[in-house]
Amino acid sequence: MKFLLVDRIESIEPGKRIVTTKALTLAEEYLADHFPAFPVMPGVLMLEALVQSAAWLVRLEQDFAKSVVVLASARNVRYANFVQPGRKLRCELDAVSIGADSAKFKGVGWIDENQAVSARLELKCFNLADRGGYLADADESIVNDLKKQFELVGGPTALAASGG
């Protein structure tokens, strides 16, 4: 199962910064177990929301050249608040560097004006075809799906508002 943890891209400064939101609802499957009497977003998913947000900026900077963008390392991860149903996690990511095969970010997740999570992230980017040429069709399919998802989360609107 894949969790999509970016509901909306609020703003983009190409190559520099992205701000996204995730609205947590009781409909999230994992809340049934985490925790039944006190449902909160697991810390690892708060971190994943930061990663998914950063990945959008990488894809945009690379013009969707890579089908896979994954977390390589997370450093200085700090959790400060719970994200409960009915709240929004606002993820703010600043690019330290974005290269052809990797990217580094500083990220903070906020609930209103309260910090919920912060981390330094390193992402790796690649195409499945790099692992085996027979996977080139899979790369194309993934990228096409990602471009559609980018539209659904408001990426083109946020990009246009930035003048990019």
C-alpha cells in the first residue's frame, strides 16, 4: 500500500523551495492502529510527507527525467508535536542542492504555527531502466502517472503563481 501524503502544493520556487499540505482525516487507514484511543499520524509518515514534498521539487527541477525519487538518508530528525485528525501538516522544504542523481533538503512540518517535525533529507533519483533496460516502459508509465498526480495536487497552479 502506498500512502499519498501531499494533498496540495501551496507554493513552489523552482529549484529552491516548496510548501505542501496534508490534511489528516479519520479515514486514514493507519489511524485505526495508531492509536485507537488517541489517533495520531505516525512520525515515520510525517517524515515521509517531507520526502514526498521534496520529491516534487526534484521532479520539477529535473523535468520529470527520473521515475523514482526515494529517501537515501534522514538526519537530525526531530518530532515536536502530534498531528491529529482534523489538522493540517504544512511541509516547508528548502533545497540545499539538486543534482542529476541526488538532492539534499532541509525540511520542517508545521501544525498552524507549531513545529511538528524537522529533518535534513538526502534523496536519490533514478530510472528503473538504469537497473535493467527492459524496464524503460515502466519508467514511462510511472512518469506519466506522476505528471497527472502533479496536476491533481495543484502543482501547475502553484508554479504559475510563482512565475515559473
